[in-house]
Amino acid sequence: MNNRYEHTQVGYLMLVILCVVLAFMIFFMSFYGFNLIGFIAVLVVVLVLWMFTKLTVEIDSEFLRIKFGPGIIRKKFPLKDIVSCKAVKNPWYYGWGIRITPNGILYNVSGFHAVELEMKGGRKYRIGTDEPEKLIDILNLII
């Protein structure tokens, strides 16, 4: 039985919004001339685009791993410490990115669907995904 899983979700809405913002910023800088604050703002938007528009979830024999973008921001959860998992729907105001919520820490790039992990000790995490059923199925085979 293959217990490996890997899926990358792209936050297309965030990608489009940030690209539009970036285009406007570059247009205004080309129209009004270079300024340091505008240049720094462009760099920040490019960094956010690079770091936070993709979320990859991987499961191997020991860990559930998540990583944003290229993997500079990542987290791993030992499978032996996961007590339960369930599909949940986040309210719109939980947003995207890494958030502390009343239901634990949320990692999300798009949409409202997530899988909630309950860990030994009662700590909870939510991992945003566009295929919660697949993630839950593989986790239920393992835990």
C-alpha cells in the first residue's frame, strides 16, 4: 500500500491580485520616476509572490510536511503525533497565509477548505487544501 502523498495548491486569486498591484506599482514608478520607497514596495510584492502563492503538502512514512513557495517557510508534523483529522471550512476572515485562529494555526494560500489536524496534547492545526478528501483518506490510512 502506497502511503505517499504530494499536492501543490496554487493561490491563483492571490497571484492575480499581486500581479495587478505589481503592474500598477511599476507603471507609476516608470511614469513618476524612481523612488526608493516605491522600489522597496515592489521588492516586497515580488517576495510575497515568490514565497506565498503556492502551498505544497507532502506525506511520507514519518511526516506530513507543508511548505510555502520554494520551501523557505515550512513545517513538519510527525504522523505518530496526529490523533485525528477532519475536513473543515474556514470563515472568509481567516484569510490566507499563516494565521493564528481560534481553531489553531492555519496555513493557507487559497479558498476556505482545510484539513484540521488534532495533535497529541490537544494542539490543532489547519492546512488549507483544494482536495481535503484525498488528504484525509491518506491520513486515515496512516494514523
